[in-house]
Amino acid sequence: MPGKRHRDLTCVYRVEGNIPVPHVLIAFVVMHVLFGFTLSLVFQLAPTVEHSAFPIPEAHTGRIPHEWAVREVQTTANFALTNAFARWYLGGVELPD
């Protein structure tokens, strides 16, 4: 439309004034604690569930017969396969059966 000015997105999403440093630090700490707890919960619980497999090394060599990637998939546990929010929040780290 002639005569109508379009505003750019920078002025729409601009925060007026300064954000206090303590607020930024509190948000930083809360975010890292929340995501750190989530990561530790997901990746530390994976080997403790009942259906996780633990390959046994060969007696004479002390090596596991599969390469690392195969062993990683065999020992992975799936969490919340039917929960859409958990799949989104956890980043879809579940592997298909």
C-alpha cells in the first residue's frame, strides 16, 4: 500500500532499556542447571534400566567383539516413546527398536 510504512523486525522485538546484570546471571544459571539436570538424568539412567544389554569381553583378548557404534546402539535405552513433549524436549535421542 502506498504511503504505509513497514516496520522492520528489529524494532518490534527490541527490549527497551537495559536488562540488569543480576537478572541475566540468574537466567544463565537457571538455564544451565535445568538443562544439565535433564542431560544427566537421561544419559545416566540409560544403562540402569532392565532391558539394557552389557556385552561381555572375550576371555582370551579382553575385547568386545563389536565395534563402538554397534555396541552403542545395543546398549542404548529408549525413553518416552509415546510422549511427544518428551521426544521434543530430549531432542529425539531415542532410537527405533
